[in-house]
Amino acid sequence: MSLSERQKMAAGEWYCCFDPELDALRWQAREAVHEHNTMPPSQRGHFAAALSALFADAGEGTFIEAPFHCSYGINISLGRRVYMNAGCTVLDSGRVRIGDGSMLGPGVHIYCAEHHKDAELRAAGMEIARPVTIGKSVWIGGGAILVGGVTVGDGAIIGAGSVVTRDVPAGATVAGNPARPLGVR
């Protein structure tokens, strides 16, 4: 029995993002995101109910500012007291785990999808999903970008505007494009 495109995506295999089931899941996420982004803050609370229901897990005290965007939502797990400032985008074709007490500045983007390098396969919608794991008590400065396949260790700091293409060790401070430990050129 062959795997569905959704199962391939979840397994970290090449899949076609134009699949009808995946398209339906993205529409479900768009509806939840729209609700979150247009609801008055007094009614939204920490984040809209539809968004909360979509996520794989969302810990107590987590707060997501509007606007927010995600691809699926179903692959996002948030620990307790996670804070995501305005304009965060999580393209969660892969699993995205954010640990307790982590803070994402405004406009932080997390991209799990890697499109195929072959132009014809890319045009056909072939991509692979790489997970992103962010440990506990991580601070990610505004405008930072994390690409698929990276792990950020507990207590790490990522400078504003950084592009994280490699794992960041626990307790490290990195900045730049590509992000490197401070003081290293």
C-alpha cells in the first residue's frame, strides 16, 4: 500500500504539495488564522479557539499576537508560556516544536519546506518537510528566519535579522546571515 502525500510529508519523504488533502488542510489553517487575526483582542484571548484547536499542542499561558500565519497548524507544538510577537510565520509542513518559555520577536519566520532542486519536479510541487525544534527559554530576535532541519538548544539567543541554517547549541548566542556565534567571522 502506498503512502498518501500527507503521510509522506509527515514521514519526511518527498511529497507533492499540490495534493487535494494537503490543500484542504491549508484552507482549514487559513480559516483559523483569519479568525485569530481579525478577532478583537478582548475576544481572542491568548489566541483564537480555532487556532488552538488546530495546533498539535499548545501549553498553558502561550500567547500569539496578531497577525500570525501558519501553513497547516497541525504540526505545531508549543510549550508553556511561549510568546510569539506580531507578524510571526510558521510554514509547518514539518514538525515545529517550541519549548517552554521561549520568546519569538516580531516577524520571526520558520520555514520547514524545502522545494526540489530539479526545476521540473519543483514545478510539479515536489518538496520535503524538515522539522524545526526550538528548546526551552530561547529568545529569537525580530525578523530572524529559521530554515527546516535546525535545532536551537535551550537558553540560546538568536539575534534580530539572523538566518539560522545550522543547529544552535544550548546557551549560544548567534547572529548574522548565516547565523554564527558572536565574535566569529
